[in-house]
Amino acid sequence: MNLPPSRRSDVSAALADAPVDGSLRLQHCGSCGTVQYPPRERCGHCLADALIWQEISGAATLLAVSTLSHSLEPWFAERLPWQVASLRLDAGPVVFAHLAASRAQPHARLRVANARDASGAWCLVAFEGEANTFVRQLEQPGIWP
Amino acid sequence: MSTAYTGVALAAPVSLGYTRTSTHAAPWFVGGALEAMLRQSGLPKSAVDGLAVGSFTLAPDSVVTLTQYYGLEARFLESLPFGGASGIVALRRAARAVQCGDAEVIACIGADTNHTEGFRDLVANFSGFSVDASWPYGAAGPNLPFSLITARYIAETGATREDFGRVCVAQRANARGFPQALFGNKPLSMEQYLAARQVAGPLHLFDCVMPCAGAEGFLVMSEDRARSLGIPHARVLAADERHNAFAADDVQLRAGWNAFAPQLWERAGCGPQDMHLLQTYDDYPVISMLQMEALGFCAPGGAPEFVRSTVLTNDGGGLPHNTSGGQLSVGQAGAAGGFLGLVEAIRQITGRALGQQVPGARRAVVGGYGMINYDRGLCSAAAVLEGA
């Protein structure tokens, strides 16, 4: 059976255990407080390596939406069209996320949360409403991976 | 200290080996470019004492191992991991080395092979960031960031599909007669452009480059040397590069060119109005439009109107743009895509076009752009050139 790409970097291994309950855990610099993404082994602001994985606010502003009509990955190719978005987290970084809010427009206020895709690997999902909304969406097959 | 590239010549521009896929390894393409440049310049291999190579598919070889492969003794080697900015970065490194006497003749080459699954392997493992944060979301490499950039550009400027189509259709007309263009014999009408299938968001089939194999190259030497060889050559009026510029922007609607363009034109002693042709890096039409804006051909956000009112074909008396068809018509041969516009500009301004010569072309500006690490391209470069 086809699955989405499951490979992730070693530096992101902590996200494999992130709770999937509508919350968001990302890297936070213990030295300067910067929240960063994608994960790395040093802070992209102060270069310290005192990085801590911790829960941060998932509040985010939608920047742009891409509806994929083509994919080289068979799992996605079987599920097209597929929506992905870029978002600016209030906490700082820009993230790409699977978009569960299908009619969201740029500048919309959404939430980003940790999740697992169908391969079991970590991913990010953007959705509307509060964390409990997301947990309900988890139970609806087909909305996201 | 002067920052000018005085006394430096760009010569022996070559483009070769373009095919959809190839079973040859990258050193076959790099070596083919080197052979063609020696033939064109009349120089023996022993005269080449510098080699600068951009290639995504060279591993396990490197610019170092290539010296033994080709039997070259070199005193200047440069590896160019700059993707679509590789050609202009090569020019800048090689020009300084020649000016300072570190080398006399430097072969600058961008070349890549493309095996059957090559593109998927390349984008699946492009960088640490892309492995974690881009590839798992299902799009083919840069299609995702570029569909997001294009969507935001449309929202902010009112650009229409026809506007992007004008860039693509004009380039396809320019590709006619260029022997290496994989789509040179396939005319593209606006109707065909608009009818193409969707790929990702606002990107449709003809907005996306086709990955392929191929090679591009040019020689950098002193102008005295080029004159004594009696070979056509171009001068560098100005060149610059910037990496990770405007990192705090939400979406990349400007890049390094915006940071350095005023100084670039000041050093060049001329402006956009003095250019006979423009070569932009064109993996998607939106990035060509961002270069038109950044390099001063129109105001920020003004490219949609600019392409409606400016003839971009070689024969239209407007601003010939991507005169050999660009990557959208030739194909994207990996890092060679970062040399294509530069190599074509050298041919055009020395009157040696292989396809359609722009009559009287003497000055050109070339843009480079590369390395979509995650949500944006990190490398921007540009060069203003004049035929000697």
C-alpha cells in the first residue's frame, strides 16, 4: 500500500512523540527565546544549541493556499486535489501545513497543530476553530492524512 | 579599491546535450561542455588552469575528481552549489581570480544528467529543511512554494493567467530555431497555454519547467587574452549576488535583486532602458516577473501591466526576453538552468546567436535565482554585460 513520504531528519525526532490533541510543539531557544521552524540543531537567531521542544501557540495567519492537482508521490496522487497552505505563526516562523479548512482565504486566522500523516511520521495541520474542533476533525476520515 | 570587472572577458559560450532523460553521468555533460569550449576558442586543454562547476548530479564525483577525469592541471577550482544562480556566481568568482592572477583561463560549467527517476530523487532529498518541512506535503519540489508565491502575487497585483501566459508564449516563440530547445519545434498559443491542466494552485502545465539533462558553459579570461585569440567576447559592466535577503518577508515577492539593483546599475553606468535584451531565471513565470520589477524594468507589482504593454519576442521591437526560449522552452538541466540565460546573453551580444539573433544587440542584463530550500529561493544574482 502506498504511503506518504515517511523520512524526516534526525533533528526533528522529538516531533514523532508530539501529542496529537490540537496543540503545537516546536523548537524554542532556551537562550534567546526564538521559536524556530524547520527544526535545526542551532538557534537561527543567536546560534546557541540550547534548544527545547515545548508547546507554543498554534495561532497563525494564512499566507497562501496551494491546491495540488499533481504529485510525484503515489499516496497523494490517489487523493488529489490536495490542499496545502503556508502560514505565519504568531510565535514567529512560517510553516507549511496540510490544510483542513478548505475554504480559508489569505489573512484568515487559523490554528496549526502537530499531527501524524498516514505513514505515521510527524506533520503539521492547519484548521479553523479551537483545539477541540481539531480533535473532532481527527475522527472524520478523509479530511486530512 | 575598484570593484569593477575591468579587463575581464566572457567567451566561448556553449549549450549542448539537451535530452529529456539520459543514461550518461554528469561528468559526460561537463566534459562535453569543456570540449566544445576548447574547440570554439581554439585553446588547448593545457591552457585551462581553472574549473568552476555547478551540478546537482555530480556525486560521488566533485570538481576535484573531475581534474583527474579530464586530465586537467588546475590552480583554481570552484564548486557552485547555487542552483539557478550558479552561472553568475561562477562569473563573479572567476572574474576576480583572473583579475588577481590566480588563474588565466577558467572554464565555468553548469551541467546535469537526468535519469528516469532523477527529478524525484533530487527534490525528495534537496536539503535538510525540505526533507522535514516541504517534501512530506505532496508537491513536486519547488511546485509547492512557487504555487504559494504565485497565489500571493496574484492576490496582491491582480495578475491574471493571461499575464503569465504572455511570458510563456513569447518565450516559446523565441525558442524557434534554437537547436537545444526541447520545445523549440512546439509552438505554444495563448489558447493552448490557458487550456493546460492544473498542476498546483494557479500553476498549470506550461508554467512549470521540464526537468532534463544538458550542459552550458563559458570561458573567463583576460580581455587581452581574448583579443589575442581573436575570439568574440563580452565584458562585465557590473554583477552582484545576495543570499537569504528579506528573510522576514511572509512570502517571497522580492529577493536579493531588490537589495542590490540600484547599485548594480550605478556601477554599470547604464540603466534598464539601455538594455537590448533581458534574460531572467524562469523556472516559473512569476519569478521572471519579479525580476522585471526588481531590476527596474517596471515598478514593484507592475510586471502584469509591463508584460501586457511590452513585446517580449525577439522580433517585436520591445524588450526581447529569454531569447533562446528560457528554461520553460529549452528545459531545466539542473544547475545548467542557472547558466542558460547568461550563456545565451554572451552569444546574443557578440552577434553569435544559434537561433534568432536580436538585431544590433550589444547590452544585456541577466538574472539568476536558486535554491528553494523551503518556502523561498535563497540565491539571487544579476549581471550587466556588453559585447566587446
